[in-house]
Amino acid sequence: MQMEKVRDRAKKLGVKSARMKKEDLIRAIQKAEGNFPCFGTAGDFCDQFSCCWRDGCLEGENVKSPPSQGRSAGAKATKEV
């Protein structure tokens, strides 16, 4: 969904959208609607089937990827003997 439409929806709910990133604004809208403010945090699974943001969320629509949980780039593997 385009940012303009997201802002319009926020305005109708009384959510102030000034200087908010798209994903933060969508989470604020979710909260105002009484839903979980989880947009962009689910990875590849979401059990909120009635959420109107679900498709864009799972497709990664303008959402930053969460940090990886593996080893850091500079970490060395240790070998057990």
C-alpha cells in the first residue's frame, strides 16, 4: 500500500503520522484498530489471517529484515576434538 493511503487510514483513526516510517505507522494503525502491532516482524509466518496488512507484511513490503540470529560475520568456528 502506498504511503499516502497509509497516512489517510491513520488520519481516519486519529493516529498522527508525522515523521513516522511506513512500518511504524502501520503498527500504530494496527494498535489503534485493536490488533497486534506486528507489521514486518513475523518473518515468513503469520497467524493473523484477517489482518488487512498481512499480504504486504509477508511480502516484505518496504520492511527492513530483522537482524540475523546466526554468528556474526567476524566470528570464527570452533572445532571440537
